[in-house]
Amino acid sequence: MPEIRHALTTKREDDFAAWYQEVITAADMAEESGVRGCMVIKPWGYGIWERIQRLLDDRIKAAGVQNCYFPIFIPLANFEREAEHVEGFAKEMAVVTHHRLIDDGYGKLIPDPAAKLEEPLVVRPTSETIIGDAMARWVQSWRDLPLLTNQWANVVRWEMRTRMFLRTSEFLWQEGHTAHASREEAETETQRALEMYRACAEEDLAMPVVTGEKPENERFPGAVETWSIEAMMQDGKALQAGTSHYLGTNFSEAAGIKYQNQEGQEALCHTTSWGVSTRMIGGVIMTHGDDDGLRVPPAIAPQQVVILPMLRGKDEAADAALTAYCEELRVMIAAQNALGERVRVLLDTRPGKAAAKRWAYVRKGAPIIIEVGSRDMEGGVVSLIRRDELWNMDTGKANFQTPSREEAAAGVGAMLADIQSALFTEAATRRDANITRGVGSLDDVAAHYSGDAKYPGWVEVQWAKPTGAALEKVVETLKEHKLTIRNVPIGAQPADGACIFTGEPAVERILLARSY
Amino acid sequence: MPEIRHALTTKREDDFAAWYQEVITAADMAEESGVRGCMVIKPWGYGIWERIQRLLDDRIKAAGVQNCYFPIFIPLANFEREAEHVEGFAKEMAVVTHHRLIDDGYGKLIPDPAAKLEEPLVVRPTSETIIGDAMARWVQSWRDLPLLTNQWANVVRWEMRTRMFLRTSEFLWQEGHTAHASREEAETETQRALEMYRACAEEDLAMPVVTGEKPENERFPGAVETWSIEAMMQDGKALQAGTSHYLGTNFSEAAGIKYQNQEGQEALCHTTSWGVSTRMIGGVIMTHGDDDGLRVPPAIAPQQVVILPMLRGKDEAADAALTAYCEELRVMIAAQNALGERVRVLLDTRPGKAAAKRWAYVRKGAPIIIEVGSRDMEGGVVSLIRRDELWNMDTGKANFQTPSREEAAAGVGAMLADIQSALFTEAATRRDANITRGVGSLDDVAAHYSGDAKYPGWVEVQWAKPTGAALEKVVETLKEHKLTIRNVPIGAQPADGACIFTGEPAVERILLARSY
């Protein structure tokens, strides 16, 4: 097999963490901002987020959930009301204490002591408590239920160790918050949101996930149940890519979210919350990226097809003719449909060598790259690369196809659908191949993760679902192997053996993994 | 003329400010949050914002501007660099000083003294300085220019007196930031953004505006030129609904935004910034609202057509037949186009009396409301109200039309376009009728505003464009009459008289008005 000269300097197998950072830089997705823990999301990264937003927002609206906007600032008193919630969040919040700056007399600005807030405000780390206040105002009777709200917003959780997209102090997300008349209805909504996230991850992001319930120790602070979608990254680690919580009546009690039922009695609402964030973009990188950069699934690609005329910058008439030929192609492609929408196509006529631009779009992961030179134009053809089939394995060169211009245009819709499907299949095959089942003891788990396998993936084990102190002991034990419990997969086989931690009869199966 | 029983308790002519608040409540658009200066934007209000976002974002992208996202926190040092900018903003910012809370030992949370930030962070009031840092990293050569970025974000400016949508401590907006090689190109971009805002206001919001340059005293802190769109509210006051700034090289100098030009020399970039916010929604209310509530221009209506079956809740089979009849109508209408998009239609089958629901949508200002009762169904017709022609002036009752179901469906596209156009024409006529020209002296201005006219509108006067202390004196004089200079309208007649303030030969015409 010929040697291939990949576009990145770091290969996944050499240093996965460094590779991840290099993809972000090479694809021009984001960068450090200079402000502690905050990143700048650049056009290509933000374009992917806009696509995720658009598709997920359609799913949210289709479920009858309505978007609102709630304050970024939350009074401390809101946090004090829910004991578990404050315990979980108070340690990592940005606190606003002043509302004015003054000159300190030496040309430096300082918070004005005369403008100290009586009650400090917290920059929202999540909005259950402030939305709970609104729900208490909005819900009076059973007729007001279910109350289904969502907001797209920024949130801040002070983080000591940050990694772009995966863990930043400020991040972008959506948070759904709903109130219901009964536990059953709230649990149904919790599952609906979870299924929506699964569909978004698998159908839009082409990122296969395992859905399931988190163990008690991993619950959202204040939740009765927390469910997650877990995605397997190419290094075999798990990424929690979205969560859906059944909150019981905990937040309703704290905020007074009550309704009069059909019998005229007052009752507490059962609430839920669910969210996904820009963290999903980190998942897309580590699911689909390769040694040449990112590969963006067509459904969420800001541009699905990029056309690069090979302009010479010397012969104006020739360049104009080539640009016109490409513009005709752009119009033809823009009239095509792929994955239920018009194809997003960019004709890039900025100055610069076509080969340099080609590699820039390879690193960005544009699904289809079409280069057109004067000889292509003369022959009525184009030179086309599918990003997911970049290399010709026989020659070690870029794997160009040369369809006629009309064939290329007519074929992009089906080709984009095929790329979307191929990326999902590749990732799902990898996920399935890297979940090891039937591991029957803690020693076997330890052996699995200390063995030769570079990327040992996940193991499925059976357990007795210990709680409290017994669960803490399990968590400690797993921590020694750098493992965590990911979730109790929906649809797993029933338990039929012994708990690997306690030896008691097992009650369910859980997934163990290293994780982000 | 018969007496009409309007849907609101407060009439515009009785108490415009109270009417404004009542519309917001009656249309269920927003409410006070309980957090100082912050509001909750409810589904109907947020739906309008989503529509404005979608339409304006299309305009922004069509101009080649790319969306990004920058940190919400700005280090103090960024503000210290640009003297005018800090002077303009430092007085009203939210300052983050701690990153953790602890229990004070008495069950109350307090900022953890051990988690005090070395350098306080400011919650962005605007992002010139933080985006300037990014531009300095991104721009190296003339090839990187122009750099055209935008972000959709929340910002915070501490406000002592707030009014929903018009002036809140937190608000939502977009801020465009661009860098250019020359003053000329930056000024062209400043004008492009201004014209984009004019088109957005007039075509999407049906809100006529006057575009022009703000006087020196009203410039954005740090700007060389500030341009605005000014809309006339129904009480004759002006609302600054959007601004576009040419920033010269002020921010480039402060942040080091430099490029190597084609001759290999280093030069400072010329930058611009431009923004509109949720304040525009306040403008929509005060432009189009009437004594029955809001009237939403179809282009930005979350739902353009609302179908209300008159369900009885007694005869299930009859209700099912009526719902089916309405669902067929919904499908027919959803297949229609209006204003270049598919019609947004809602079939509302929630429990409740049809008349109560009708008036709820009247107050919300849904452009077309279609009620269908069993007799309508039998006759193959529907009962349709155009919100902008709500009353039958002969009878004093709601002005129902009764087209056949098929006619109603086939006609909604044209009817929505007609409503959009009618709302604009009505507002433009009012604006034009309430700008008084040819006012030749300060006494005449004073007389105009102290006269009998309840809503004296705007006056156009000529001035010599004083600067510095002379301008400050003018501003003080106007303040005595509660007046401000709105802008120097583009396209106004050339000056041909004397300055009403100084008696010197005038150089241009300006608009004076009371304002929000």
C-alpha cells in the first residue's frame, strides 16, 4: 500500500488529545479567547452549531415545546431553596457583586464600592430555579398543563481544566423545562426528550449513541432520574452528549409550582429538564474526524459542497470563463435536494491556489469538494472528491472522480445522503465492535483495561444496583481503574448473573467506560 | 357610529405608557422576572424575535458576513485601553468578582473570599474590545480583509429605570463587527448595515424609519460616526431602533488590528460595528398596536393564520367532524405561500370557548383569525377576521368575512401580503404627517411642543452643526423642552437658512423629537 501524506501533523493513534486540538485549529472551528475558560467559536464551528440548532429546534417545536427566554442572572435565594441543587452547582458559578466600575485614581478600573449589590447575582449555570419561578406564576389549573418550554442560551460553570467544546466555562446550549400533572406524564416527557436527542445524534450528527439511565451518583443535582445519550469516541472513551431529567416534585416544592386538579384540589407539578450543548461538536470531531481533519456529516455541514475554480490570476478572460462555468454548476447544485433540504453549496472564488484551498476544505471536512480547472471545463467535466473517500488506496493520491458537470450536479443529493449514511455506519460498527459483553468479574474488568488494547472501549457488566454508601464504594473502586458507570442501557438484556461488585444477584446491566 | 367595545382596558389616547404595558401583558409577550431589570420573554414575544432573527440573519449572511460566538466575559484591561469607550460604558456594567459560593454557616450563600478573581470580569455590554482582540489575531495581510463577523448574543447594561423590550438590563441582540483596509471601505460597510436595518425595519417589521447620522453627542463611545434608524411611535416619540458605527482606527489602535498592505507596509484596519436588539419589538408594539392589542406584521408573526374550531365538548362525533374539517383547511393553508415563505398556520384545538380564544388571538395580533362553527361547516364556509380590519364600523361588531373554505385557503397568501403592506402604509402615512418642516426658530420649536397637539411628533430644523461646548449648549437647551436631536436624515433637502440655535448659516437639517 502506498504511503499517504495526511493533512494533519498529528495522527489519532499517536496522540489522540493532541490530534483533537489540531483538528479544531486545522478546521478553523474555534480558538482560545484569552478569557479564562472561554473560547471563541469561529465561523466553521459556529456554522455547525447553527445547523444543529436548526435541526434540533425543529424537533423541539414539533413536540409542541415553545421557546422562551429567561434572565441570565439568578438571585442566590433561588439556589438556597433546593439543597441538592445548590450542593451540585454552588461550587463553580460566576458571581456578580457590583454594577459599576470606577477609576481607582491610577488609571485602573475597579468595582465601585458604592455600587455593591445588596444580594449578589449568579450567572446561570442552568435555569431550573429561575424557570421554576415563572412556572409557579404561569400554572394555576390542570388546564395550563403540560407546560412545555425551552430556551437557547449561554450558561457558565466555572471550570478549572477546560478543553474546547468539551468543557468550557461558558458554553451554548438549549435547556427544555416542562411541568406536568403527574409523574407518569413527566416521565413520558423525559423519555420523549431522550429519544429526540438520540434521533438528533444519530440522524443529524451521524453519531451513534447508547441511551439509558445514569446511576444515582451521576444524577443531575436535584433530579429523581437522569437519563443520557452516551457516544463512543474513536479512542474508545465515552462522551455524555445529552441528558434528560425527571425532577419529581423537588423543584416544584422549592418554587411553588402548583395546580388545581380537576377535582379542585391543589397538587404539585412534576417537572423535567433536558439539555444538549456545544459539547456535541466535540463529539462530532472525535466520532468523524480522521488524520486529514474533520469530516462533517452532510446534515450539519455549513456548506455541503464547495466548488473551487482553479483561477490563474493572469488571464482575466480565462478566469472569467472558468468562474462562469462554476457559477452555472453552483446554480445547478443549489437547486438539488439532499436529506430533505436544498443543498448548501459554496463557490469559493477568493484569491489563493486551488490546491491550498482544497486542503483547507479537506481539513474542515466539507463533504464534497469540486475542483474545476480549464481542462475540466474544456472536457465538460469536474474533479470531485468525497471527503469520506479521500484517498485512492492504490496510488496514495487524492481520490478524484471526474463526472460530467451535469452528472456531478444531478448526483450530489444522493451522494450527500450516502456520505451521511456511511459516516453513521462506520461509527456504529466501531461502537458495536468496542463494547465487550459478558465480563463477569471486577478482576476481568481490570484485566480488560490494563491489557494491550490501546482503546479498550466499553464493557457491559451486571450489578445489584447498590445505593448510598455501597454505591460510593463501587464508584471509588472504578475510579482506581479510571472508569465510570455510563448508564443502564435501554434495551439491554435482563440480568441473569451476579453483581461484579457485591456478588449478590444482579438486577440490571451497566456500561463501564473511561470518559470525557 | 356605533360604540366599539375594545379588547384592552387602556386606550392609547388615554395613557400611552400604560397602554404599552397592557399590550405586552394582553398579548402574553413578556413579563417582569423578579430579577432586577431582567424580563422573561414569553412564547409569543420570543416567537416574534425568532422571526426577526431569521429574516435579519438571512440578510446578514447574504452580505457575506459570518456568524461567530465570542466570550460573555470581558477583562477590565480591554476597557481600559479605549478611553472614550470606557467612559461610555464603565458606569453601567455587571461585574463578576468571584467564581464560587460558600455557605456562610447560617444557611445563606455568600461569595467565597477564597475564590475572588485576581482581575474582575465584566459581563459584555457590547463586544468591540473582545472581538478586537480576535481580529488582531485573525488579520495579518490585506488578503484577510474585509473581515466580516456577527454574533447573536445577550448583553447587559445596568439600567436604573427599565421598561420591557425598550430598556432592560439584559437584552438580546446581534452585533456585527467588521475590519477593512480603508476608511472608504469601512464607511461603505457602515452604510450597507444601515440600509440593511432600514430594509429589515420597513420590509419585515412594516415599521417606517428615517435613516441618518447621529450628532456628535449621541455617538457610540469610541465611534467616529454613528448612524441610526429612527422610527416614529404612535405617540409621536422617536425610537432609535438600530445603529451602525464607523469606528475609524480607534479600536484597531487599542487592540492592534493591523495588516500588511499590498506594498508590504503595516497599516491599521478601519473597523465598524452595528446592532439591533429586542428593543425593535417595543417598536413593533408602539407602531402597530391598537386599542385591541398588538397587530403583528405577517412577515414576523409566529403564526400568520390561526384556525379556531368552535368545539362544544358535548357531542364527540360532531367535534371530531369539525376538527377534521378544520384540519383539512390547515393543510390547504400550510401549502400556500406568503411573502416568499410557506404560510405559518396554527389549528388551535385546546379546550376553551372559541370567542375567548378569538379575543386572545386578537390581543396577540395574529394577522388572520378563522373561526369555524358547525353551521360554517355545513355551508362549506369559514368565518374570517383580518386583524387590521377588525371592526365593522357600521355595526360596531367584529368584521367577519365568510368565504368558502377553498376561497379562504386560496386567498390567505395575498391577504397576508396585503396586511403587511397596509400596516406599513398606515405607519408611513402617520410618520409623514407628523414631521413638521420649516420650523425656523427655537421659539417656534418651543411653541410647537408646548401647543395643544397631544402628539406633536418631530420637527425638522436647520443648524450650523456646532461641536464641543457649543453643541453641549444646544443639547442643554433642547433638554429644557425634553427634546433630543434624532439624526441628520439621509436625503433631506440641503440647508438654505439660518441655524436656529446660533443664527449662523445652517449646514444641514436635523430632526428634533421626544424619544424613548
